[in-house]
Amino acid sequence: MKRNNLKKILKWTAVSLLWLAVWQLSAAAVGQELLIPYPKAVLLTLSELAGTAEFWRAVLFSMLRITAGYSLGIIIGTAGAVLSAKFSVFNAVFSPVLHLIRAVPVASFIILALVWIKSAYLAVFISFLMVLPIIWTTVQSGIESINPKYLEMAKIFGVSPAKILFEIKIPLIMPSFAASATAALGFAWKSGVAAEVICRPANSLGKLLQDAKLYLETPRVFAVTATVALLSLLLELLIKRITRRLANDKH
């Protein structure tokens, strides 16, 4: 197991160094920091940002907004999936709404939502909106794909509804739910930060990005973007660990 972990670390290190070299050579070829800054310049800018309270406030509040929207999407998407799988009328009413959310560009939702929602809460709403259809459709498909024979057999042997739920339904749905929850997190981050860039709420990574772009501080744009990517990666690893543990507990 340790040997496999070491191989993974070495592989990712090699891949990271390869792309770092590509970045360094691209910056050298272009020769203009305004277009492509050197990795060293971005790292120095990132270290400068990390020394300011403004940066950490932006990280904290962006994480809170996007995590709140993501969590709402998980909860309401799961509840909607259960109701849609159980009641055909409910599914018929809300199915077009889910198709509409998937079809309309994120930017359109952001612009429309600015009319109804305060800028401080826009990232929460947009993150929620992007997560909702992913979780809803995945969980609903998982429920509908459960073989009815399993449920009939459980009822014949007198298994309680609670045990059917926790020992049959949830374990069967969990693998697809875990995959969709991980994928949805990436959408939540991208859309949430995009909403912050447009509405520029106080204490947000989106505002830092937009300000850096306005003042043509390309290393700062790269540094904040790297922060967003790193936070997304860390949260994704956390979600994978949580869902894996839940899946193992069910077995």
C-alpha cells in the first residue's frame, strides 16, 4: 500500500514538474509578464497575498458562500430526487426545470439573479443552482435503477423499512452519489467564483481576481486563480474521503 502511494506521489511530482517547465518556457518565449508571468513571479505574489488579512478574509468568505450553496444543492437535490422517483407527477413538474438549468449558460443566471439577490448571496445561489441538477438526476437514476427484486425479497423476510433504506438502498446509490458529489463540487467552485467576479462582493476571491484584472496585475490573477484551484482540489479530496468512509460504513 505504501509502495503504491509512493508511486502516485512520484508520478504526480513528475507531471507537475513537466507542466511547470512548460509554463516557464512559455513565459520565456512570450517575454511579457502582462501576458504570461514567470512561475517565480506568481509564487512571490502568492506569498505576498498570504501575508495579508484581506486575502484570508476573501478565502474564508468565498469558501463559506460556495460551501453553503454546494450543501444546499446536495440536500435539496437529494430530496427532490427521492420525491421524483416516488411521485411521477412531481417528476413531470420539475424535470423541465432541471433541463432548463442545465441548458442556460451560467453567465445568464448570474446576470438575471443580480436583479433579485444581493451581491453577497449571489455566489451561494449560483453554486446551489449548478449543483442541484447534477445531484438530483444522479440520485434519481440510482434509485430507479435498484432492482425491485431486492426490495421484494427484503419485505418477504420481514426486513424493516429503516434497514431496507440503510442496508440496501443507500449502499446501492452511494457509488454514483459519491462521483456526482465530487463532480458537482468543481462546478460549484467555478460558477461561484464567476458570480463573485461579476458582482464583486466584499471579502471574496472573485473581487480579488477582478481587481487584479482591472489593474493589469497578471501575476496576481495567476496567484488568485491558483488559490481557487488549490482550494477546490483540497475540498474535492475531502469529499472523496467522506463519501468513501460513508460507503465503507454501509458495508
